Amino acid sequence: MFNVLVVDDDDQFLSLFRQKAASWTGVKIDTATSMKEAEEFLKNTPCDMVISEYSLGEKNGIDLLRYIRSRHGEIPFILLTSYSDGEIAAEASRFGISAYFIKKVDLTSLFSEIYGKIREEMKKKEFVENLRERESRCRTILESQPGLICRFEPDLILTFVNRAFTQLMETSPENLIGTCITDYIQPEDRNTFSDAIKALSPVSHSAMLDLKIHSPYRNPERNHLIAWTFTAAFSEGHTPALIQGTGMDVSREREHVDEQARQLENLAFLSRTAMEFVDMEESDDIFRFIAEKVYSLLPHSAVVVTTHDSVAKTFTIRTLVGDDDILSAIRYWLGRDLEGLVLRSDQYTFPKIGLTKKGFIEGPSLYHLFIFMFPEEACKRIEESCSLGKIYLIGCSSKGELFGHVTFALRKGDTVRNPELIEAFVNQASVALLRWKARKAAEEEITKVHAGLEQVVAERTAALQAANRNLESFSYSVSHDLRTPLRSIEGFSSILQKEHGKDLSPDGTQMIEKIRQNTLRMADLIDAILEFSRAGRKELQRERIDVQTMAREVLDELAASRPGQQIDIVIGDLPPCMADPILMHQVLQNLLSNALKFSRCRDTSKIEVGSYDNGGRTVYFVRDNGIGVDMKYADRLFHVFEQLHDDKKYEGTGIGLAIVDNIIRRHGGKVWIESEIDKGFSCYFTTGGGNESVNY
């Protein structure tokens, strides 16, 4: 059963979801109406997938996604929203989601898409379970091997022993794991063992030696002569990460030395290849590796590794390894290499001969393998010129599903000398191929999801940029168009006051004065809008700016316009930066003007301009001893027309810091503030233009 948790605070949507999912085979639906309820469910109940609405009251779907990733790992997650939002999609993709769907009016279509995604995740789950089953089978094979198998780390502490080893020691695995392997080696053989282990290296990673071992649990006096092969796996450097020992008790059956040696070689071979499969990532390497290992066991043959696509009903030849004369004959008579060749499985003989069965299957002739593909005469020429004999196939399958096979052609008169090892190795290779198949399917799905999300983000970004350009152009046009009627209002009110002021009552005169004051206020706002629009539309012209000199010039200009204000100015070290000089002048003018304005209530206005280094990036600041602000309103200061102080006492339009924020962000920098009420105000900013690399 595939367990799905659906989280949404809309009870009607959850009810419709449960009704629709009632017909979904193999799917069990549970629901939650809040993030807290979902967390409690996940603590106590296994879950294969979570589907969540983005809006969940005080929390949201991204919060739930973060919680799941931190507590429950990579559970598949589908995010639902009532509207398209590129930022939400981009943030969700960073945490890894299976899909991102927008709730549609047509819920039937939405449920169909969700069910399709659930079915894909059900297939992935099945792949993982098949992989675990295959790995369990391989472990069972190791457990059932007649030879002794143990694994230990460089400190010689045992981490794994198979059933044969525990039976020989006459105890349980729990008593052996965590102990030192030298405890079971006779004292006279311990130095030999230690020297052999120390000599293991990436160049010489195996050692074969006979050791006498005993069981301290039952009969310490009874010794067993074990022929060991120790194989080391190296991660980095010359220190082994893991050492595996495969051994055979040769103390009783010396007459079977040859058979035992063959089994030891088989175990050592499988031990080495198992470790090599674990380190392998590229699919092409896996196919080539499988073919080369089978070829090493079947000299003078030709080995082909093929994968099967059950949906497309095709076989694809992934690689071919063999003697040079066979490869040359194939290229000559068939006119091409076989690698990459795609065969229709419903048109050929060999898929019908039971590849899902265990063991070797004798295949048809070369012509019948490639029927409808190559001429019969060409196939016969290859067989005759290379003296090819029988062809055998071994299938790679899981639960009756065929996903590949190994084919090899022998020379006439040759036989398979070690069929057990070849079959065991192909079973081992099946695990690797199954893992490759599952990983490839997952990678393809992730690529599709990422591509879709990136497209959505790109489209939303382009739309946002176009909207911003239109808004800036609109602001600029409107501000210009408002000036004409404003001038008329100011002009006529001035004439009315001068020529007919004596005929007006005191209240009328006061109203005329208020009209003129608000006209001037409106003019200031229009100028501010124009200034904000210009700051957003002007193309950046970065050049090296002497910030120290610019700050001093701006302060001198502002201080000259305030002759009655006592000002104490401190200008610290201000490294140069790469920025637009006009816009940077605007930044300094706005920040310093605010500093002087809001500190004029002090007996002496203290203004400080300086900088400091933060991880190689210069942070500039302007600080005053003015009236300050409450930090809970800090974000509002950077919005257009936001003023936190009485506009009658402190003149202004509320757009100065918005212009600063716009300019700094266009430079790729960041601006922020620190302040307390009645304890001054500090504004910090970076330019994002590589100012840290500019030197005097």
C-alpha cells in the first residue's frame, strides 16, 4: 500500500480529494488540516508521500517541507498553490520537491495530474524495494556460502561474519562482531597475519595465507587450518577502509584442494567485484565492467551486455568485449559496431526462450539473434571465420521483470569451465543494473521537474522585469503631466491672494495660504517621484569612485545650507568602490540629509561616516545622534512615501530611503539599518561592485 498524507486547511477540498482517491488502486489517503496535525501524523505513521497546500494559516507548505527534510528525509513532496508564484516554486525546488501544481477550477484535471505523479513515486518505491530484495539475496548468498567470510576495519575489529564463520567458532555473531580477529588466530600465526595485512596496498590489495584459528568459546584446544584470502578496499591514500577475508577450512579434506582453491578464487573474485560495483557511478562503466569480467572468465569468447525496455519493447546493446579477430569480423561483415544497436524484442527469437529463469540458456545462432537486421550470409561468414560455436544467455531480472541480459559466444570446442562463478557474478551484476535503472529513472524525473521550475521562474522574472519597466515609465510620465495643472493652481492662488486678498475674510486668506502650501508639498512629491523614477531607469555606469572625497563634498554642501545648526562631523576611512558616480552621490546625499534633519533637535548634531571590512567586502555606514526609530518598523522605511515622524515637524516626502534601497539593490548590494528611539540612527550599505578589490 502506498500511503499519502494530504495537508490543506480547506475541508471541502480534502473531502473531494478523498472521494476521488477512493478509486486509486493501492493508494491510502490520510488528511491533515494544519502543519501541527501533519507533524503529529508523521511522528507516528509511515508515509510514502506528502501533498500540501502552500497556505496553511500561520505556517505554509515550505515550512512543512523544511520540517520533513530535517526529520524524515527525502519523502516525495508535492506543493499545491492557488496561484502561480515563481519565488515559491524556486524556494521549493531548493529543498527538493516531486512536483508543483496550481489548483485549477477543474479539480478533475488536477487530481488526474496528482495521481499520475503518485503512480510514478509508487514505481520508484517498487524499484527501491526490489533493490533491497536483491541486496538481501546477495547477503543471503554470502551467508550460505560454505566458505568463511568476515570483514574488519584497519584496527582489526570484526564488523561482519557469515554463518559458516560463526558455526566454526561455535557461537553467535553478536559475540564475534566488535572483537579483534587476532583473538581467534593462534599466537604463532599472528605475526604472519599482521605482516600480511600491513603489506596490503592499492597496488597489492590481496594476500593469501594459511592460518590456524581456534574458538575460545567452546574448545580452545581445537585448531582449524584455514586457507585465507584477504582483500582490502582503499578509499584515499594507502590506508584500507575495509578488509574482507574469505577462507576455507582445509584441515580435514586435503584431497579436495583443487576444488577448495577454485571456491576461494570465486569468493575472492566476487568480493573484489562487489566492492568495485559499489564505487561505480557511470552507466557506461558498469556495462563495460560486466562484459570485461565475464570475458576474463571466458577467454577467446565474445561477450555482449544488453538492457531491456519493457515499455518500448526493445533491447539495446550497451557494450561488446571480445578477441580482436571477432570484433574485426563483426565490423567487416555487418558494416558497423554493435554497441548502441536497438532490437525490437517482439520480433526476435531470444526474448522468447525464458531469460527470467535462473542459470544459463543456450541461445540460437548468430543469424537468428539478428534476424531482420543483418543478412544470413554475413552472420554465417562471422561464425565460420572466427570458428564460433555455442551461444549462451543469462538474464538479469527481478520479480519476473527482465531488465537486461548477458550474452556470450564461445569458440568451437570450448566449454564454460566455471559456470557457478559466472552465474553468481551475473546475479551480482543484476543488483548494479537494477540500481542503475532506478537511479536513471529518478534522475530523468528530477531533470524534468527542475526544467519545468526553471522555465516558470524565468517567465515570472521576465514578466516582473517588464512590469517594473512599465511602472517606472508610468511614474515618470505621470509626474511630468501633473506639473502643468499644479503650476496653474499655484499661479492662480497667488494672483487671487495678491489682487483680491483685501476682499477676503481671514478664513478665506488662510484657505488660500493652505492651498499654496499643499501645492508646494505636491510639487515636492512630484520631484521625489521623478527622482525615484530616474534612479530606477538610469543605466549603471560603473567607475572607480573616491568615496572619501564624495562624502566630504556632500556634507559641505548640506552643512552650508544649515547655517544655524551646530554640526560635529567625523569622516573615517572610506575605501573607493566601483559604482555609478551620479547614483552614489544621490545615496550619500539622501542619507546625510536625513542624518542632519533628524538630529537638528540636538544641541549639536553628531554625524559619522565610515566603513568596516566584513569577509573581504566593504560595508559603508552613516550614523547620527538623532531621534531614531523603532526597529519593528524598519522595513517600512524603505517603502515609497513611508514616514514614521510628524511631517509638520520634519519635512520630507518619505521617498529618500526608498531611492537609496533602489540604487543599492541595482548595484547588487544590500542596505539595512540599526536604531533605537531617541538613541540615533545608523544606515549600512554595500555596493556589490567588487569594492573590496579596488585599491588606492
